[in-house]
Amino acid sequence: MRAKYINPFTDFGFKKIFGEEASKPLLIDFLNALLPLTNKIISLNFKNTEQLGQTDADRKAIYDIYCENEKGEKFIVELQKAKQNYFKERTIYYSTFPIREQAEKGEWNYKLKAVYCVGILDFTFDDYENEPEKNEVVHTIKLKNQHGKVFYDKLTYIYLEMPNFKHTESDLKTRLDKWLYFIKYLEDFQSIPTIFSDEVFTQAFEKAELAKYGQAELDNYENSLKIYRDLKGVIETAFDEGRLEAKLEVAKSAKQMGLSTADIMKLTGLSENEIDSL
């Protein structure tokens, strides 16, 4: 049966639902459902997703979505389709850019705005020590001291392990449950489940409906879907083996499929120079 809605795990689908100007109400609702904020987000401003180092020789950071709210708090939202060696380290590195950009010239008191890094993962980590932790969907990480007390509360990492989300429609209790159900099963829906009756989700389904797209958007989506399907298995194999040669083969295939250097960097963890030299 032909899909009625887009696959949100494709680059096209993810940015269509959460990364466009018209999608801001959806992104705000999702972040408010996910983040432990005292005050709800009222508005967001999209920022440049490509962050440059201090010199030309420094490595770049390229985000899927980068935005800030009305209080100047920063939000990085990343979709990760396959395992990547040192993915956690990459997330930590990415978080340094919105911290560093807050520096003011001259006299400055180092007062920082909060930074939130959200990773929506189409895989699970394999380094947990107990069964309950292995099966959790939401993993929230903060800087803590040796007693488990939060040392600094303005830097938060949240990873959503989507394969662990196994709720049925009758199990959905919270707003976040609804969003995770929407993201995981969107491509499978042939009609809108009754639980998604409010305005935000109505808008989300409208943006995701393939019948509403012109031919150019449909072509872009089909290309994005093909890349997602073709590369997912290859990438996971390469990173399970952890070989540079395998990563280079993935990068070559991605270049032949027409992916941008920025996207290949995200997929493989290779540098721009390594990719350009292929």
C-alpha cells in the first residue's frame, strides 16, 4: 500500500515537519512536551545551522535544526538515522558552539543562556549496564557532581531512542507520548488516529501529507527516502565494524547519490577534507 504521509526519519521529512518557518508551532509544541522547562516556550527564531570554527582550519558543526527562544535559550535538534562512532562526543562538541557564540567582546560576566541538545535516534545505544535503562526511550543528561547533584543546570542533553518506543494508541498518556507515536508511525498511517484531534497535530498531518506536494517536492522526498533506505543498513554495518575503510565506502556511495558534503559529514563523522578527497 502506497504511503499517504512522509517518513519523518528522512532529512526531507524531518525538516518539513519541524524545520520550516510554517512548522514553528509544531516544533514549539514538541519541545515544550519534551523539555523540563519552568516556563513554556512561546516563540522560536531559527538560526544558521552551519557553525564555523574560530579559524578556517577548525572543524565545522552542521545541525539539522538550530533555534533560540524568546529568552535567548538555544536548542539544537538532531535526527540521527544510524549508529555513529563517538556520536555522544559529537553531541558534546556541537554544544560548544552555542555556548561560545554567547561570548561578548570586552568586559563580560560570563553569564550564559541555557543550551539544550535533543537527539532523535533511529537506533539504541549499546553501553547500558541494566535492563531498565536499556529499554528507556528518553535519556536526560546533565552535569552532576559525585553525589548526583546537578552542578550546572544550563546544559542539557536529551536522547530519544525511538526503537524503544513501543506504545500502542491506547497506551498514550502524555503529550510527549503522542509526539513519539506520531514520529515513529507517521509513514504507516492511512488516516489520522482519533487521538490526534487538536489543531497542532492536524497541522502536522497536513504538512506530512504527500498529496499536498508539488512534483518538485515529491521528487526531493523520493530522493531523500531512497537515500535513507539505501544508506541505513550500510552505515550501521560500517560503524559496527568501526573501520575507516568502511566509512570511506559509505561516503563514496553517498557522494554518488548526490548527498551534500555537510550531510555526508553527519552520516560518517569524516572531515570535509577526507570527503572532498574521495
